[in-house]
Amino acid sequence: MSLTSERLRLRELRDDDLRDLVAWWQDPEVLVTQTSAVMHPRPAAEVAELYRGWSRNQGTDAGLVVTDREQGTVLGHTALYGADAHNRTATFAIMIGPPHQGQGHGTEATRLMLRYGFTELGLHRVQLTVIGSNERGIATYLRAGFVEEGRAREAVFRGGAWHDLVHMGVLSREWSAAASHLRPGRPAAR
Ligand SMILES: CC(C)(COP(=O)(O)OP(=O)(O)OC[C@H]1O[C@@H](n2cnc3c(N)ncnc32)[C@H](O)[C@@H]1OP(=O)(O)O)[C@@H](O)C(=O)NCCC(=O)NCCS
């Protein structure tokens, strides 16, 4: 099984993907965008295990490799995780490798995951946190349909400075109203 949009295919993790994915995760430019409390360097094998864990695809958790639909090039990784049957709220995460950023892949993959989450996984709500200084991330999420729901002021210490932690979310009814052009069979617009 894979999810496809105009330019992307989201598919299961394969061992061959890990070399690029691990290297990108360890790239300082990517590491600074992580919202986790402490930014530790980690050995490659440990990061590979993280990806395997994120990509088990059990229950409503989905962790998929973002690839170019035509060439099959690995572009990044994305996940929806943590929903329970009662609240049906999942957390969204994405990483596009630095060589492939700024070409619309993050926006297209985010839209594809929202479509999957709302129309296949039966989610009611998708949420995320992003560091306030990650303007590219925030621009991507806004374009895909997330709204800012709040800010924890100066909640993240990164690079010797304090940053806001921005909470964003999108509800299934908002997605349905706004994204009719993203339903299956219709190409995803940028
Ligand atoms: C955030 C991320 C997923 C976005 O994916 P992407 O493929 O690079 O993004 P896209 O090309 O789809 O869109 C980026 C948008 O941000 C804009 N943008 C790019 N750099 C920007 C910057 N420095 N400041 C403001 N906006 C910026 C782009 O212009 C584009 O918007 P536009 O088309 O309206 O101009 C990707 O860059 C990434 O994985 N970064 C590192 C890890 C990360 O930040 N993950 C998210 C943590 S919450």
C-alpha cells in the first residue's frame, strides 16, 4: 500500500532508506527544528531504530517515507501518531531532507497525510507543535490547513535563545470544507 499525490508517493520504510533519513535527522539544520526538550547527538544506529519505531504502522499510527512518485527518490519522512479510539486526535510530524526542501514537497506531503488521516484513519483532529522561529514549517502547515491555536511563550531554549512553542491544529470538518480539491482522484494543488 502507498499513498500518492501529484508528485509524491508515501510508502513503508525500507532499510535502504535509512542512510539518507538518519543523515538528515543528524543535520544541525534539521535538529534545531525538533521540539523535544534536549538536543542530544545520537549514534546512527539509535536514530535508525527511532525511524523503525515511527514506521511500524500499527493501529492508527502511520509513519511513511516521502518519495518522488516518478523517480522513487527518498525525500523525507512523515508520521501521524498517538490517536486513541475515544478522542481520535493524532499528532503530525514531518521532515523533508535539506537537499529537497523549498520545492513544495513538505506542503504536498502534509496535505496527503491529512487526507489519509481524515478519510482513512477516521481522525477527528490533527495537531502539532512547531518552534516559533521555524517560519518555513509554519508556512507549510498554514498552507495545508492548520491554524495556530496558541503559543507557549519562550518554552524552548535553542541556540542560546528562547523560542515560542506554537500549537497548531486542524479538525476533520475544517479539512472537508477547505480541501475538497484534495479528495482521491483529484490532483493536489499547491
Ligand atoms: C518544514 C518542512 C517540512 C517544509 O517542507 P518544504 O518542502 O521545505 O516546504 P515547501 O516547499 O512545501 O513550503 C515551504 C514554504 O515556506 C516558505 N519558506 C521557505 N523558507 C522560508 C523562510 N526561511 N521563512 C519563511 N518562509 C519560508 C516557502 O517559500 C514556502 O511557502 P510559499 O510556497 O508560500 O513561498 C521542511 O523544510 C523540513 O522538514 N524542515 C526541517 C525539519 C522541520 O522543520 N520539520 C518540522 C518540525 S515541526
